[in-house]
Amino acid sequence: MTDNDFEETMADAGESGKGVSSERANRFYDRIRKNIRTYLDGKNVAVEKTGEFLLLVPDIFILLWRLANDARVNGKSKVLLGSSIAYFIFPFDIIPEGFLGPIGFMDDLVFAVYVLNRIIGETDIATVREHWSGSQDILDTIQKVLGAADQLVGSDFLKKVGKMMGK
């Protein structure tokens, strides 16, 4: 992520009290996709599996944004969606994109998928599928990311995260 990307990300975060507009969400989506594609084009086959997950990042982000703006999604779920959107937008998180480039989106992806997994019980899956831009079914995608995260950090850690989110 370049200094310009960082500045645009901070600008996209908006001023205090303002939400993320459709235009800002789409610009952020496009910027993430471009950065990930550029990153992956410069790598070899060794990042193939990571690349598969990184390419989900923009689609997951825009899904969060679309669901947060859908009147059919309840307020409690919108709070969770908003927290996940904020985690994407703000550059200061567990694995910062500013230091590690697109690989830094992996923690954002895992957090977002946990949020999606949490809200699916309270949101009609047809609504979620309606907003999904990815090529695979969203439920399969969520399970795939959760499975990979479970292998990477262990199920005990993931259970604690689930409890923190009220699941």
C-alpha cells in the first residue's frame, strides 16, 4: 500500500459521524482489488492459496457494505457489519496493510467472515446471496475461510473469538 493509498483510505474512513457512501465503498473496493491483483501478479506460485483468499477480500468488503445498507438486515447485525467495515477501512489493525501490503488484508477477511457467519442466523440467506458478487456460493466461501483460519490459528482461538461476538 502506497502513501497515496493510505491517505485515500483515511479519507474514505470519513469524518466523525459520517457513514461510508456508495461512491467511497466502490472506490475502496476498486483500490483493494487493484492492490491485490498487482501484488499477486508480482508473486510466484507459492502464494497461490493465499492469493485465492486475498481475491475474496474486495467481494467480502462490498458484501458487508451492501448488507449494512439493506433495510432487511436488523440493527444488531448492522452494528456487527459496521464494525467489520471499519476494520477494513482503518489502517491500524492486527496485520496492517500499510506495512505488509495486501497480505495485511487476511485478518480483515477472517474478521469479516466471522461477522458474516454470525449474522447469517438472523438474516435471510437469500438477502445475503443477492448482494454477493463472488463466483462461489457465499456459504461455501464462509466455510472455506473459517476452515483455513481454524487450521492456521487453531480452533481454541476461534472459539474464543466466537464467544466474544456472542455466538
